[in-house]
Amino acid sequence: MKTMWKSILTATVILPGAGVAIAQNQPLTCWYNDHADFTSADGAPAGATIGSVVKAGSGDKTYSYTISARDGTACPVQLPLSTKTATTVALVRQDEGSCTNDNVGDTGSAIVGGSATVSTGTSTTSTAAIRLAGVSPNTSYRIFLKCFRQLGTLRTDASGNAGRTVDFPTDATGAVYAFEIFPEGAPPGSKLQSLSFKK
């Protein structure tokens, strides 16, 4: 397991015309430097493939990752340089969900508290990059691969932001799986459920 928390929102994204949150998901390009750290985000060009990772140049735009999200706070804070493709889904405030979170949706009315991004590390290991944004400040959150095991913890800063990657065995899940993240004690309304991932 790897902690890769630096200054998660030193590169807070403000998209043109964006308010506090964008009501609907849209294609976004997340930019990373040559240290694999997130630097910025902007609207994706027409025809960009969701999930693709592309070598782009140098400096703060060494490579890009295209996602579908409301705003750039869904971009993973770090993306391994070896990543070719990945899948990012929202973390939605919802207290209950099935093992696969088939009843969790990211609609315009859903309250989003971050994102989960999964990429394949090796033939046997996958990596989940968890990003929390605007949740409870200075709080430890536990990360669970639902109905399987706890993967680790992460602690938010004074603004309620945090980021971390955790590895898990690819064969530890079924064909559809999900994550659940919540603080110790988990008062009502504080749990985060990921949308489903499919192998």
C-alpha cells in the first residue's frame, strides 16, 4: 500500500464556467507531471477516449488521463507512469449499498465526496487510487473492498481532502465490485459508496 499524499489541492481545479460543482458529468482531461502527480484539469477534446492515458509532453503536462466527471476534483492525485488505462467512478454519500453497489448512482442530485480510480498493476494486482474532496476535516477514513476486506486508511486535511493508493489482489473480487469508505464510528450520512467496477 502506498501513501501519496502531498498537497492534494494545491492544484485545485477551476473549470471555465464552473460553480461549486458541475451538475452533470462531462469528459475531462486530468494532467500529470513526470513525477506522476496531478497538476490540473480541463475539458477533454472532442473524440477523447474515456479511460485513456496518453503521453503528452513535459513539465506539468507530461501525460494526460481522460475521465467523465463533474469537475477536476475527481482526478486521481497520482497516477502511476506505467498506467495505460484506468477507470474512475464517483464516491457518493450513501449509507447503504449492496456488495456491488448496484443501487448507487451518480445523478445530478447525488452528493459526491470524491472518486475511486482502478488501474491494473500486474497480472495479479490492481491499484485503487482514492481521492476524498470536501468531506469531514481531520478525520481518518477506512477503505473497504466491499464484502471482501479492509484495504487501509487515509486521513483528511483541514479542508476535508485526502488521497491515497492501495493495492489489492485482482482475484479478490467477483466480476463486479465496489468500495466503501467511512470514518471511525460512521455517523449517518458520512459513508461513501463507489459506483460499481466491472472486470
